[in-house]
Amino acid sequence: MKNYITACLLLLSTILHAQMDWGLGEYALYSTSKSGMHQLSGSELMAKGILNAGDSLSRLVLWNQTDGALSSTNSTSASTVSLVSLKIIDADGLLDMDSKVLFYLNTPFEIELLDSTYSYQAHPYSEREYFIVTATLSHLYDNKMSPYLHQGMSATREINESAQIWVYDTAVVNLVSTGRRWFGDLYDFTTLRTYTLPFVPKTGVPLEIEVSAVARASTSNTSLSIVGAGSVLFPAVGTSSVSHYVTEKTLKSSLFQTSANAQVSLSFDKAGNAGAAMWLDKLIVNYRTSNQYQYNDRAQKRFQNFSRGAGNVSLIKVSYTDSQPLVFEVTNKKEVTEISSVNTAGVVSWESSEDLQREYVLCAIGDAYLPEFERTSELNQMPYYNGIANLIIAPDSLMFQANRLASIHENSGLQTKAISLENIYAIINCGTPDIAAIRRFIFDLKSMYAPDLRYLTLFGDASFDYKDKLPNRSNLVPTFESYGSFSLYSSYITDDYFGYLDEGEGVNWFAEDLDLGIGRIPVKTILESTEMVDKIDRYLFAQNRLGPWRSKAILVADDADHAWEKEFAVVQDALAKRLDTTRPELSLIKIYADAYQQEAKPGSQRYPTAREKLFREVEDGALLVSYIGHGGEVGWATERILQLEDIQNWTNSINMPVFTTITCEFTRFDDPNRVSAGEQLLLNPIGGAIALFSTTRSVFATNSTYDINRLLNQQMMSLESPRLGDVIRTTKNNNISGDKIKFSLIGDPAIPLARPELAVVMDSINGQLWTEFNDTLNALSWVHVHGYISETVNPGLINDFNGNVWLNFYDKSQPQSTQVNDGSGTSFNFTTQTNAIFRGIASVKNGSFELTFRVPLDINLSVGSPKVSSYASDASRDAWGGDASLLIGGIYEGIVTDNEGPEVRLFINDTLFKSGSISGPNPIAIGKLSDESGINAVGLGIGHNISLTLDGESISANDFYLSDLDDFTSGTLAYPFYDIAVGRHLLELRAWDVLNQWGYDSLSFIVLDHDEPILNHLLAYPNPFTTEVRFNLNHNQQSETGILSL
């Protein structure tokens, strides 16, 4: 480590952050768990490279934040970082092995005595106090501790006792695994406990005792007692699902000691309630002791002088044995002074002015505490982040991938930097963890160096366990935990805390506007962080990322177990109508559970068809997935329409949707003992979601929560080039519901939604301008369309666009209804528009395209509006379009000459497959279909579906058929099967042309265990050979391609 740091770094601890001149430099970080005088030895300073032998000790500088937990209020003058006063013990002031440096540090928890009263506040984020040790180039700071001389003062009274406070606060259990309240000793089988004070109190003076505890009991007659000093009753806990888990009481009383040993006993009376239990919050005892100092027990002696009186002076006397203690006044923690005391016959004495309540510490040099070395590190100061728009915060352990993610955004034109959490703590709080330090850093950064900062990524998991008490330590980047800790319904977690950045904000932030779009990527390990950055990179830049999936939205609703729950589908369908109106480009897939047949299972019900539909649609890819209904940390709905198994099995590695959920704690991210379903959905390394706008705590189904869902989807569709951070920020700023605090963006806020930015324009149909076409299209009529790719802001042909366009020509909306499977409420009627008259691909050349197809006979013959959804892409750009202005219905009356059904060929996995060959349990059925009039995939004619039949069980496969490029007469069916049983199977394929003439093919195949590689049908040709040979074989493994040289 360098033996100096720049003067800019030294200004780190200037009282006003706004006046700091930030620079780069190295430092050593230490910590302690004790309040009192501490010591660094010359050997320690040399070993850690802080100073070298012979260096002037005047160059040594210590920084510390002295005021406990930081304030949550934003302020340009809020810094409490200060120099630490040093007592240097050395003969010549030059560093050697015998040098010693003494200084005072306070623990992060706060105990204050004031006029015989006291207050106690545990630090919410740390049980250790941290401080920074550096060395200057020269003696820039006067931080030497000077003796304080009480000159001209005459004592008016003598003080032979001191006030002491003893706090017992073990905090080992969080009862509901939420919030920031932790509790200690359990009173259950053991109902009486005795606690011994560390010092003997003075006789004749009562102990002032305060006890706080919580209890869980079904009756209201259980009680807490201070033995010999009173009791208090606990109320009974509530019985509803949203009731608090425990009730809370505080008991204050006085107790005179009857023995030499100072003890306090507490008891819990269950009052006959065997299931009752009590947990101790804290025990505080305020008492007086005689003035005596015991050497070499490293306990030190704290002295509070309660005597007050203008113009009065106390003479304080403390007896000691062995070495004489030094006396330090620590009333002002930022200006600790050494007191000039008098030593006479084993008594040290000094005068103390009574103008204010004063506090002292007595410590022999050998009793000074030894701090614990943490690390050396180098600061990246604020100018390094000048002008950024996107900030990534990560723990040191994940900084490699955080920097990689920053580079990805930098390369796409968004100025981004990553900073370690430890660096923030060092800059703002001298290393002590505190979430307010994170916000203060962001506040200072945006105020002084990065006014255009818009996005914040928290790159690491969080936990309600701020202090790492539990074995599964996942508090890598903390979140704000509510003070309410007794119910998942009344508690919350939120990262919004870091986004309120105006001067004076930070306290009443429920009513304030967010200044940042904030997202969290809840990774815990290097592997998870690598996989997530890989996943984001694929979503943004993979060569095959473009595709029709970017124009598909999936809307999912729970069923109605109770009559009011019908609104799940009603609200979701209202969103569908709004999207269909504002974004006709979207193809909407509605999966309303109650519209499917419910199946009874032992002890429960299931919707297997709805679950399979959801799984397949996500696997195929989608831009958005929206869900409303019941849910939790393991999935959606009591009927389990989404399960952890589904989430873990998705392999949509590029075409990953953004999920929005209006449910309960589906994406809770602060439980170190469980990875929630929402987290797993994001962390799936080869599929699932790219991000989630999701609930992290229980919410109620109200208009305000539904409004959040509406706003989220509306913002994603209406904002120009929306990044996910913009979506969550504007949604929350436009919603006044208290429940908005329970929604979080889980994912990268700097990611732009994979929404096409160009437009597909249909300009003519059957030789007429699209906007002037007034004819009605008929069943069996020919349709010829022409279109082009255009800008959206400045419409016009983009003549360098060369790629493909996918066209979905849907028949009129079809009426559907829910089935009231659980017998609650009434049916809900809605419509779907997913019956494809034609689904095919055409080439786009110089921005233009055209295609032809024939309308199937099986359309709904009533006249109405079809929907035309289109998507196009070239090598790097994509476009979409939507139109519902045409009319279709009736039958073409011309002559039809096609009298033959389609040619049908069926394969497994690839077109080289031979009937009787082998496969794994997840094969893909491939059908090659052709007919001069085209294939019927509309799905409205009875018995005219494209159907696959596996071992006698038929499956409609219309949605899995796509016409070939520029050829409506042929196309390919690709239908994935999952978890087919081991053994021989018969698969049949039947397809119809648009005239309802059919074709058929079948094959058999053998499923073998996927984990057991098997080869068969091995063919080598030519045989014999001279220079080369080709092999053709079947196997049951996942397909991989490689080239081997022999």
C-alpha cells in the first residue's frame, strides 16, 4: 500500500460533503465493537503499510463518523465524518516499534444520559464501528489530542459516584422474517431468567429498569414481570390472516438490591396457556456505582457527571489499583480531550465544570482496546462518475460482472459506471454499513457531478438480516426494511428509498416523486452474476434476438374461488381492450384460468391445459406477460397454473418477456432462507424472464393495485423507447396508492424494452389502396397484400431495410366465457382473436414486401373485422404493425379446381428421422405440409384442425404451423412435446387444406432416458470409401454441432 494519499482524499472527511474536493487514494479500514479508548501500535501501522519506520507520526490521520445511524434527510451539509483526535505516545514523534497511538471510538449503538434520564438506540445496520486510517504527504491536519486544563477553577462539591447504563439486547431472531425488529431470549419452556450486571451498584440507590418484550398468546392474561418490581399484561394476538404475529409491551420500574450481587430477574406468566411464548426485546438498567477503576480487565471506566449548576465545579475522585489511568473527556465525541488530572495515593482526581452534563473515560494504556483490521482498499471518488446516466452498485465480490454490465450499457451509448458498496460506505460513512450512506452518495453524486443520472441498478441480493446473524448471508446490497415487523401484510421492503433525491426529502417519501428508475438484480454468487450479465447481453445483442415474439403479449388471470374474484379476469380483460386499442400491433394471448376445464386432484384442483398453454407460450417467447390473481413465493394460484418446476424448465434463452404481477409476495427478495419464484424466474440462466415488475409483499386486490398494473403496461407501450427504469419511475409517480411501495423492478432498469421501433405499413390489398379498400373478403377468396417498412416519427419507406416480414391474419373475434368452475359468482364473457386465417413469412426487399394466400373455408362466415398483425426484421432493426379496418365474411362464389388434399410428412426432431428411431423425452414433432391452395390452420371448423395424435390422444396444433418464406402453399409444423414416458409411441399427423381436404402421416418412435446416450440407425456412405466418408445416425441427446479433425 502507498504510504500516502492525495490531499483530495483527505478532504473526504471535511464536515460538508458539498465542499469536498474528491480524489483517489488508498486507506486502511478497521472496526471495533466497543466504546472507549483504542490503540494502534507502531508495529501495526508498519505491518499494514500505513507508515514506514522513521516517518513522522504527525502524518497519521484517522476518520470516523461519530453520530450513530445517519439521518435519512437529504442535505448538502449532512456529513458527520470527522477527524479523530489522537494521543501519540512516542519519545521523538517518529514511528518505531514502541510507538503507540490512543484514540476514542464510540460503538454504533447510541446510549445517551441526560439529566438522570437515558435513551438507547441500537444501530439498525451494524454492530461494529468502522474507521479509516490514512497518511498525509505532510502534516495537513492538527488532530493531536491536547490536555485540557481547568485553570482557575475551584471545586464546589466532591463527586464519589457515577451513573451507569447497562443494556442487554441480544437480537437473535426475526419472528416473521420481515422488517428490522429482532428479539432475544425466548420465554417458553423456561419462563424465569436472571441477568447479572457487570458492576456492583451503589447501595441505597434503586435500579431504574426498563424492559421491552413481545408475546404470542391466544388469551389476554399472560404477563411480563420484573421480579419484585411489578408486571404488565399482554393483549391476545388477532385471529385473522393479516393479524400481527405478536403483541408488544414495555414495563418500567425501580428495584432496590437486597444482595451484593446486582441481578435483575424477569418472568413470563403463561396463565395456563401452554402455547404462549414471550421474546425479550431489550433490558436496560440505569444505576449508580462508586468511583473505582480496576486495571487490566479491559473494561475501562465510564463516568457520567449528573451534577448541574451554573458556576459550579465538581471535584471527581476515582480510586485505582496498579497503574494510574489516564482521563479523557468524551462529552463531544468529535473533540475528545485528555484531562489534566492529579494522582494522590491511589486516587486520580480532576475538576469538572457543571455548565453541562459531562462524560469521561478512564483508561490505563494497557487497557486500551485493540481494533480489528478489515482491509486496505482504494477509493474511486465522485469525479470518476462525472456525467453518468446509469449507476450500478455491487458488493466487492461481484464487481467484475458489475463492471462488465456497465461496459455493455456504455457500448450501447448509455454512460454507465459501477461502484462497490464498500467504497460508498468508506466515502460517506468511514466504512460503517448504513443504507442512508447509499442514498447520500447518490444524492451528492447527482447534485454535484451527474445531474442527468436516471437509473440505479442494485447488483446483489438483499436480506431482512442486515447484520448477517443468519447462516445464509445474502445481504449483499441492502434494501429498506419497514419498521413494522410483525406481519407480511403490514410490512414492506422497497428500493424506492434510494430514489428520492431532492433537498430535504427522505422522511415522508411515500408522498414524494422518484428521481430515479431503480431495479435490483438479486444475485448472490459469481456464477449467478455471470449468468445474469450473459442473459442481459443476449437480450440486447444476440444475433437471433429479433423475432415475432417481440409483438406478443400474454395476459393471465386466476379463477374465482370466491364471487368477488371474478374481477381478476374482468380487470385483465379491460387491460387487453386498452392494449388492443392503443397497440393493435400486439398479438394478445388470453389465459383466463376459469375459461378452462378444471380437474380435481386429491385435496386440490388444477388447470393442466391452462398451465401447459402458459408454459408453451412463454417458451415460444413474448414481449410481455401480465398476471392478476392469488400467488406467493412458490408460484401463481391455488390451482398452481405456474409452478417452480415450470420456471426452472423454461429455456427461452433469448425471447424472454417482461413479467408484471398483481399478486402477493411472488418476488420477495429479502428472505435468505428462500429464493422466491419471482427471483428464480429472473435468475433462470437459460430462460424465464428478463425482468419483473412484481410484488414483494402481500397486497390486496383493490382498484389502486389494478391501476398499478394498468400504468405499468401503459407506460411500456406509450413511452418512446422505454427503458424499464423509466416505466417503474413514471408508474409510481403517477400512482398515489400506498401499495406502490410493495412493487419493485427486479431486473436491470437500463434495459430498453425489446419493442420494435419501426412500423410495418400495409398500403394495398388486391390491387387497391388499403385505406380505400371497401370490399369484403370471402372464404376461399384470394388475398394479395403489399406493404413497406417505415419510420414511426417521420413516416416513409426505409429503402435499406432487407429482411423478412411475418404476417398473422386473424379471423374475427370469437366469444368466450369463464365456466364458474368453483361455483362462485357468475360467468364472465370476453372475446379472443387468435384464429389465424393465414400465418406466413415474406421477403422484404428495399423496404417493400408482398404476399398472397387463400382464405380458408372454415372462417366464421358472418361479416366482421379481422385483425392483421405484422412483424418484420432485418439484421439489426425490427418493425411491427396492426390493423383492424378490413371486413371479412361470406363465401367466394367462383370456381374452385383443387380436388386433392395436402401432402403430409411427419418427423421427430429433424427431417432425417426414420420411423422406429429413438428420441429423448422432450422431442419436437416436425410436419412438412404442402397444398396448392394452402393449409387450413384457422381452427374454427369441426374436426378440421391440424392435429397431432400421440398414442390415441389428439392435440390441436394450429398455432404451431407457419407457411414457408414467400410460399403460402407449403409450411412447417414444429410442436414440442415434454416429458414423454420411456417406451415406444405412435404419433399421427392429420392436416387439411383451405378447402377442407385432408392428408395424413404417422410414425413410431422410442423414448429413452435422456441421460443415457444411445445411437441407432448408423449408416456410413460411401462404403467402401477412399478419401472421405459420411455418417448418418439417430441419437437421443440434445442437439449439438461440432467439427472434429481425425
